Amino acid sequence: MSTRLFPTYKRWDLTFESASGDTITTADGREFIDLMSGIGTVNMGHNHPEIVDAVEKQLHRGWHGSNFFQYKQQEEVATQLTTMTGLQRVFFANSGTEANEAAIKLARKATGREEIVSFTQSFHGRTYGSMAATGQTKIHEGYAPLPGGFTYAPYNDYAQTEKYITSDTAAVIVETIQGEGGVIPGAQAFLEKVEALAKAHGALLIIDEIQTGMGRTGERFSYQKFGLDPDMVTVAKGLGNGFPVAAMMGREDLQPYFGPGSHGTTLGGNPLAMAAVHATLHVLNTPGLLSEVEAKSKQAFQHLRNQCEASDIVTEVRGNGLMIGIACEEPVAPILTKMQEKGAVALPAGEKVIRLLPPLTISEERLAQGLDIVMEAIKETAKTKS
């Protein structure tokens, strides 16, 4: 296919046409069970009527006025987010990388320190600051020199991490589950010790909830499941159910460091985005939704682990909530292709992990059907190679 686009993505031979609920339809009329949710973004399902209605109504009222105006919708959404998190201040942006940039800037300004500690195999974005905070050399390649002041401690290794967090540390940024790094859950004790160590040294704790937030793990935010007390939280992806929007939330005492002119964005927090977030949060807070996520998670892990016991190539099924990684002994690209042939789409997380991020609203029956396709693709791929 001829294209004028930069080849920055390894695109599939599928052309998106439309989507509804947990189903994606391509231009040639094929339907796929969506086990990826737009990379953990369309958490409430595609084309959710309440969210579509909210955005459509705002569309006719006005798209953009700029942040020189006061937006009633921003205040309403900020109140919702602060109520959900216990943090008191919110900055709206357009993407997860922007939210993390804001958090990094605020941490350095508030503490007067330079060093940001993150973790190996982490992923925090692709702009220069968030890329420098990302602990993956493949993300850095070709972009030297990166901004200084970033170090990477081994994930889930507290004894080593203790050497990295010092009185020179401005902030520690951590994912409770590393998504792009391979769906690697943080150990409870490790995360608790990282928090305690940061606080002991006067460093700020930033939790990156870009992929784990908005109900993905069965709590509104994954750090709540671990009982952590962050100074800042970043969220994007599922925040607007696919509409480009993000937020950086922080404690009240950080407010003086982000005054007029200290940071900004032209489009962040625009009325369309706020309409999408307001409606998405309303759906997220539907009674029973999060308990249903937990029930479907239990179903999914039990199903996959039972099936994978007999697999020659699956080494581990891991994750939390509806954020599932199937670690394999070999590259998973052929398995993902086989899944597409059978009518389901999913993602890799690195070269050897299948990443499943179905919509939180997927039915148990539809989820089971999708998981059966995953296992069929794994078995058939293994047979082909044997």
C-alpha cells in the first residue's frame, strides 16, 4: 500500500473501519474481538453511547477557547479526580507523555533537585524528558544526548534500588505494573519500600497510571489496590475512553510551584476532552463495574493458567485485573498473526509477551471466546514449529 506517512509504526495488514463495544470491523468487513482496547485506552468499550452523546453535545457548543478562559467542565472533572484520588490539584494535558513531562518538571521545581529515579524496563513516554525517564535503551537509540539527571534502578529489586534513591533525588517515578516492559507486576513489598525510601529522603513519589488507571486492575487506580500514598499520579489512555486527554494530579503543597507561566498547553483540558472524561468517569463509577472486572479477571487468569499448563512455549501468565501478560519462550508475533486469522486482536509487550487489555465492559462469554482464540493460536503456532 502506497503511503505518505513516516513508517513509525509496524502496522498490521488491517484497515480500521468502525468499532462498537468489544468488536472492531475492518474495511473488508471482517470482525475482530478486541483484546487490546486501543492499547488499554477504550476501557469502556468502543462507541459507548453515554460518552459519544456527551462529546457530541459539546461538539455543537464549541471545541476550544484556550486556557485563558475558565472552563466549568475542567473544574467539574478536576473535582471528580481529586475526590477519587485524595490528591488536591490537577493539570490537564493531551497524552500520557505530556502528563509525565509535567510531573517531572514539577518535581524538580518543587524539590530544587535534579535527579529522577525510574526503573529498568519502564515506559513513561517518547518526548525527551519522559523518554529519558524510560528505562529501555531501545527507546533511547538515535536520540542522544538525552537530558541528564535520570537513573534506572532494577525493578522489583529493593536491595539495589536502595542505592539509587538518595537525598539528591527529586522524584521516583514508578509503574505498579510495567505494561510496555512486559506486563510485569510490582511486588507489594517492593512498592511499599520504594514509597518509604522516597519519603525518607524527601523525594516525591510519582505513580504512572497511564496504562494501569481507570479501572484496568479492578480499582479506579492501581496504586489504590497496593495501598500506596503517592505525591503525584499521571493518567491518560482510558481517561477519555480514547479521546486524547491526560491529567497530572498532585498534592496541595505542590500548587505554589506551578503558577502562571510555569507550564502550559494550548489544547489540554479543552471542552471536548472534558466532556469525554466527565462521561467516562460516570461510567467508571457505575455500581458493580469494578467488581465485575475482578470477576472477569479471575475467570481469565484461571482459564489461561489451566490451559497453559500443557503448553511447551508459555512460561508464565501474569498481571492484574484485565491487564494480562502471557510470557513465552519465543517471539509472539506469529501467535498474534494467527489470532487475527481466527478473529481476535491483541498486542505484544516486548518480543516474547502477549499482552491482553480487553475492554472492561466485555461480557464473560465474549472474553471466554477471545481467550479460546488466544490458546488455539498458541497451540497451533507451537505445532507448526515442532
